[in-house]
Amino acid sequence: MLSVREHVLTPTATLAVDVVVFTLRPDTVERAWQVLLVPRPDPWSISRRALPGVLVDEDETFDEAARRALLVKTGIDARDWYLEQLATFGSPTRDSRGRVASISHIALIQSDNIKIHPVETDSPAEWCPVTAIPWSDLAFDHAAILREAINRVRGKVRYAWVLFQLLPPIFTMSDLRAAYAAIRDPSVLNMSTSNVRKLFRRLIDDQALVAVGKRAEARGRGRPGDLFRFDGPLTGTWDRELPW
Amino acid sequence: MLSVREHVLTPTATLAVDVVVFTLRPDTVERAWQVLLVPRPDPWSISRRALPGVLVDEDETFDEAARRALLVKTGIDARDWYLEQLATFGSPTRDSRGRVASISHIALIQSDNIKIHPVETDSPAEWCPVTAIPWSDLAFDHAAILREAINRVRGKVRYAWVLFQLLPPIFTMSDLRAAYAAIRDPSVLNMSTSNVRKLFRRLIDDQALVAVGKRAEARGRGRPGDLFRFDGPLTGTWDRELPW
DNA sequence: ACAAAAGTGTTTCTCATACACCCATGT
DNA sequence: ACATGGGTGTATGAGAAACACTTTTGT
């Protein structure tokens, strides 16, 4: 790796972090899964939206920088959110102002937890359904970052417990199913409730899913579902990949 | 992300790439899966082994830098090898000479394809079984990189076609099984040949696995296996995760 | 009363594992 | 001849999907 002769290295690049913040919001199945985009009011720039991001400070880890980016751009304390490194984008030509490597991250949050009130800019960040992303309107290579982030989450939802990162602390089986439908495949909504429950039975047996013992409040028609609480490690995985 | 006022950015970091090169070599199941390590002959450095890596040139992509690292450290043209970005390690304290971000990569190769004759250094790189890695003897945070690389490949082998990257162009079912055993779980060697074939039946039906029509040459005792050729996209995935 | 959503139980079918048997090679 | 490894076929069992039926809500 590094040539060991030199005792000091002359910096040649700038480090940045960009964060793809995902959430689930009450909306149609197609629009429920949403991502946080920051408007760029600069009149001279062609692209008018970007992912929240900052330059990495001298003595800052990437994780710290990513959480600071969210604090600065949305005004919310991101200390406890799930955050994972996605990939690093650093094509020599991606930024005209010099070589910038963007260490992109994925954050998963419960939308209840956010009230967006930006600190640094006057234009607040906005939620955007992943099915309605203005691809051609994104700054830098943020379209590529976003595409990879979406693929990563879509893949991970089948074997890791990402759903529980996005759902509120208490939820019903329908919520769980709807979350999966929004991210991965709406056709699971056709599945019978019976079969859905059977798939989560092992989680219940393992005490990872705990029945709260109460019913949800009625939401329009139909019988309200039983409430559950997730009580497992949020970074855990399913025994086997979900069959859907 | 970047503050758009500035028109030039002052570099604050150095970019490096490190590559975890995996291969399969003829050895016991426990030792078949191996990784490439570069000796560091410097007498004053405590750690005496490292991953192959270089500093990223000004007008170079990470992919290009990674392949160059292999060329320089092992003397082999890595143009066609499978290469994937793993993660970026850039703790502010990882290198005493300044802030260095290492964009680590994973490379998968067929060991037949390599003759190691290093260009830059006089000490040639060496293969090391992943079960016998000198963890405490690795430079920088290369132990952490290696750990993540191993986990990534171990996980990916169940749903992606990484095995076919590591196997020679023509192979038998036993080779396939042995490859999986070396990376993931030796207990598959106890499985009956019948069941192994059934798991690959879908691949054969889909023309991704093609029977060459010949037998392998005898290797010691027992009937030699039928030969197969892989004829699918190397970046493809299994329909469902392998059950093992 | 009825439609809509949720919960329970049973049936069916797919597929992974287990097992029994045949084939080809080296000693 | 026989031990060893590879190939073919069938049986068994777990689990996913399909289906029938009951329970709870709003209109």
C-alpha cells in the first residue's frame, strides 16, 4: 500500500460524505418508500437537487461526518439512526473543483422521528418517493449513488432486519407486510394473512417479535390487527432469506 | 454536500486502494481458500505483511488503481479479473503520515492465472490460507479490511455466482462443491452427490451450466466426474439463496 | 346486514434431505 | 476383488403457497 519511505504525505483529494436517508411514510404502496433530497437554490447550477452531505473534517470519522451532515441539513439529531457505509464514488472527473471522493452512506429512519428544520440553509430538505425521483435533476453523480443505495436496500430487506429500522416501535403484521411491499414487491399484498403470519412465526418463537397484547386502533374498515414489538438486535438477519 | 460557493477545493487527504485478492488453490479444504499478502521487509516496521495497494494517481479511477496495484505488486495483468469495491477505511488516526482513505477492493481470480513476479519490490507476494492469516502481523487496519472481505465473500457465495469466478473454465461438480466447502462450510462434503446435482439442476436447465460431454481425468481413486462449463453472466445471482 | 380487514386451521405442492443402488477408476 | 468416488433414481419430511372459515371493525 503506502510507500513507507515517506514520512509525510501530501494531500491530493478532498473527502466528502453523502447520505441516502430512507424512510417509510403514510402513502400509497408505490409512494410509501421515500428518500431525503436537499434543494439547491443556486441559480447557476443546472441540477437542483442533491443528497445531504458535507466535507469531512480533519479529525472526524466518516460516521461522524455523515451524522453531522444530517444534523446540518435537516436539523435533527441523528445519533441513534441506523447508518451504514454504501460505497465510495471518486471518479477523477466527478467534480470540477478538484478530486473529491464521496463516501456515501445509507441511513434508515422512522419518519415520525423527524421534523425537518435545517440549520445551515434556508431551503428545507424534502421527502421524495423512490418511484418519483427526479433522476436527471440530481447533482454530481448522486443518481448513481441513489441507484446503488436502492439496490442495496432492496436486496438487504430479504435477509436482514431493515424493516424494523423503518417501522415504528409498535406495529401490526399489516404494517410489516406493507413495508416489505413498498420496498421490494407489492405482490405480497395479495398473500393471505395466514401465510404472512407463518413466515414470522419463527421470529415470534425466538422472542424477536413480541405480541404487545393489544389491538391497533381501527383504521377505516376492517378488524384492526394485533400489535407487535420488535425486540431483537436491529442489525440481525433472518435464518433464511425471505421467500418472497 | 459540497459547499457550492468555492470554486476550488484544497485537498486534505490522500487516496489509496488496497486489494484483497482471493483464490482457490489445491490444498486441504481448510487451506484451499487463500488470500494474497505482500511482505514488508522494512526492519523498522512492526507489522510485516500487508495487502497489495497503491496510492491513487491524479487521473485514475479506483478500479484502475486497484488493477495497477496488482500489476505492480504481483506483476500480472489484472485487466479481466473480477474486481469489486468493498468499503472505505479512513479513520483519522489510521496512518501517522496524514489522513489517508483506503478504498478497499475484493478481487477474485483463478490461481492458474497467476505467476507472481513482482515489479516494484524484490519480495514477492505470497498466498496465505484464510484460516492461517497472521492477524496480528498485518499493517495499518488491514486486519479489519480482511475481516470484512472474508465476511462479504462468505455471504455472497450463497446468492451470487462468485464460485465461478474462482473455478477454472472447466470443472466438475466435485470441484464446485469443494469450492463452496472451502469458503463457506466443509459439511457440504458430507452431502450426497445426488443432492448436489439437484441444486444445480436449475442452472443446467437455464443453460448457465453446460455439460462439456467429457469426463475429467482420473484423480487418484474413484470414477472421475463429468466436466461442466459455466456459460452465464459472471455477475449473476442464484434464483434463491443456496440452502447450505 | 354487509363489506373489508384480520386471525385460525387444513390441504396441497414444491423442494431439500435421506437413502438405496449402479458405474467407473486405482490398488 | 474391492475400496473409493461419481451418477441415477426414489422416498421422506419441512415449509411455502392455496384455500376455507371465523372474528372484528365501519358503513
